[in-house]
Amino acid sequence: MSPVTDSSPSVVAEGKACVRGLGARAAVALVFGSSAAVLVVEIVALRLLAPYLGLTLETSTMVIGIALTAIAVGSWLGGKIADQVDPRRLLGPSLGVSGAVVGLTPAVLRTTAEWAPTALLFIASLTILVPGALLSAVTPMVTKLRLTSLAETGTVVGRLSGVGTVGAIFGTVLTGFVLVSRLPVSGILIGLGTLLVAGSAVVEWRTRGWRGAPALALVIVAGGLATAVAPGGCDAETRYHCARVVADPERDGGRTLVLDGVRHSYVDVDDPTFLEFAYVRAIASAVDSAFPKGEPLAAHHLGGGGLTLPRYLAATRPGTRSLVSEIDSGVVRIDRERLGLGSAAGVDVRVEDGRLGLRRLDAGSRDLVVGDAFGGVSVPWHLTTVEALTDVRRVLREGGLYVANLIDHGGLDFARAEVATLGEVFEHVALVGEPVDIGLGPGTGPDGGNLVVLASDRPVDLRATQRALDARRTGWKIAGGDRLAAWTGDARPLTDDYAPVDQLLQPAATRRGP
């Protein structure tokens, strides 16, 4: 039985007409570009939403899920409609409308987040779904136009599917390695929207002279103007954050570094010994209690932010050498240009991941390791595990101290798990925080916020640390020994194989920072 093919004159004529309407190179360009654009929108959406939803596994999962839904819906509907309507009538509008939505996205999302936060998830979903579905519909439409007979279906579909996949890879790599590091997020989306509208105009001009492109171009211009005045702007958009530096009206040298809407560091550029945040005063109290006054230290800091603690150690312990692992080069640039890093002696900053930075340190080379790395309001999970903390213990000298800032709310499940993890690695662990949070004060339950955990292979002097906390008027208490063991309960230690940090950590009802 011979294969079934439809080679009737009408079908062949229709196929040739489609090919004349869309050449092979144009088909490749459309599929490649539209697929790349979907991934650009997906990645940049994560950056836009991070200041309002946090840079967490849940946020990433939500955005990826919405993008995949858009791809599925667009591919299905695009193919179905292409069988009923001449695809040449649909390509231009699909590109143009998606471009207009993409160009408006920064202004729409930021305005919604500030003025109607309860609608943010719905609006964010639409800004991903609409352009994602329209752009994903391009591939089945182009495939329809390029098919001339059933005999070449596999070749055409396979080729264009491959081109679409390569385009998606290109969009991912271009955004992650080039665009985000060089352009503001709003600039990326407005630029992409402009390209899509321009592509729409070219397609329509070559096929049927569609006149909708000028109107959509005006939408892009409006989106750009709206973005300039929309709330939630940044002084700088780094690779990982929307960053602002806010001056303190009550202190001439006071500056607050705000990352993704959260106050991450307070720095007095004139007086590095001034410590504003309670958790920073708690860390300073723990360090000052653990080591003789004025003694220089060899310190390593996981996370830099505004470099408040390295500056404090340099000022109060002359000769101290602080090595800082800060993953965001943009934050380091802000430290140098806006927060006076150049005047801080003894502080060496490396742009690197904290876990990788630990591996580069020699065993027994540090008196002190400070953990203060955050992505949004969550500690990067790979810095919380038994394996990571074993590396911390490796680089500490005998009697050295590890002190880390934690943030948690609700039942403090993450904080309890991290204390349990430290107990697997170090002989002595203590926890500092508000009395109600660590089970030492009145109240129906913990409120959550910042806690500071201490770990060492020598006993932590609880009384000396408490005196230092009282002297700095933190209002915080310290717990250790059996009391801390009771507080920790049966919390499961975190490992590289099991570290659900984003699921354990409960966000605050309102995100105000430290």
C-alpha cells in the first residue's frame, strides 16, 4: 500500500503561494526571534517581580510555570487558528500586540505593585501569558506557511522546531550573560517591545500593508514615558537587584542600601562604628565578647552589602584584614561610588559566590567568619547546609567563631533547621534574638525577624555576650545549651541533598527589612 500524499493541483498551488508569501530565511528569522523573545520576557519578569515577591524558589517556579503555560497555549491555539485563517494575516498582529504588551510591562507591574498589590499576581500573569502565547503562536503559523506537501512535513516541522529551540537558548544566554549586566530591566523590555513592533511592521509591509504598527509604536513610546514616572524605580539595576541608596535625614553620613525594596545595610560613611540595625549590633556584640578588645582579626564575610561589619572591624580593631565574598558586582560598585568603600582600610572585596569563595581559603586561616548573604529575604540555600558549614569550620582557626544573620517569621522553621544544622558541625551553638523569638520572653508565639546564630568549637561565653548586648541596648537575649536544644526541637538538619530553605522560611506580613 503506497503512502498517502495529497498532490492535487489546488494543494500544490496553495503551498507554493504560502512559500512565496514567506521565504525560508524569513521563516527562520521569525521562529528564532519569537522563541528568543519568550525567554527574554520570562527571565526579566523574575527581575521585575523580585522586589515585591522575593527572589525565592516559589517566585521562580511561578514565573516558569506561567511562561510554559503561555508556550503551550500559544502553540496549540496558533496551530489550530492557522488551519482556519490565512497565517499571513496573523503574524504581524501577533508580533505587534506582544511588543506593545512587553513595552508596557515595566510601568504596569511597578505601578500595580505599589498601588494595587493584591492584583499583582493576576497582572503579572497576564504580562507573561499574553506576549508568551502570541509569540509562541508564531512557530505553528510559520510552519503552516512553509508546508507544501505531506511528504515534507517531518523535515519542515523538525527544522523549525530546532530553530525555535536554538532561539530560546539564545534568548536565555543573551539575557543572563549580557543584557541584565548592561541594561536596566525596563530598558530591556522596552527595547524588545520596540523590536517586536518593528518586526510586525516589516512582516505586514511585505504581506498586506497593515497599518496598525504606528499605533503600537505609540504604545511603546507611552510605555517608556510611563516607566520613567512609575513608582518603584532604582538608582541602579545590578545583575541581581534593584538598588537604591537612601540618605538618613538625621545623620549627615548615614546611608541605607535598599536592595529589591528591602533595607539591607546602613552605613555611616563618617563614623563606621555607628551601627543602626539591631542584628548588626548583635553580631558586633558577639565578636567583641569572643575576642580581646582591639585585637586584629583575620575575617571572612559571606555577603557584603554595604560592608558595615568589615568597616566596623577595621575601625575598632586596627590591623584587621577582612576578605568579603560578594556575588553582585553592581553592589560593590555602589559601595565604592556611593558608600565610601575606598576609605576603608583592610577590606578586600571579591566578586564571587560565597560557597566558592570558601573553597579558595586555606584551612585554619580565619579567626572569624560572618554569614550575611541574602537573595531577597532568603539566605541562599547552598550556604546553609552541613557541607557548607563544614567548609566554614575548616577555614576557622582553633577557637574561631562563625556568626550568621538569619531571617525567619511564623514558626521559625528555617531558623530551627539552621540551628540544628550548625549543631551537626560545631560543638557549641548559641542563638541571639528578641526574647519572644527564642523562647525567653512573654508572648503567645514568635514574631520573627532577624536572629543571629553563633557557632564555635570552644564554648560561647553566654554571660559576656549578654552583657555586650545589654550595653548596646539591643533588647535581645542569648540562648544556648539545653534551652536552645529545647527551642530547636526535632528540626531536621539541612544538607546539599535536602535544603528546602524557601519552603521552610516564612516571609513577613509586610517586608520592611532588618
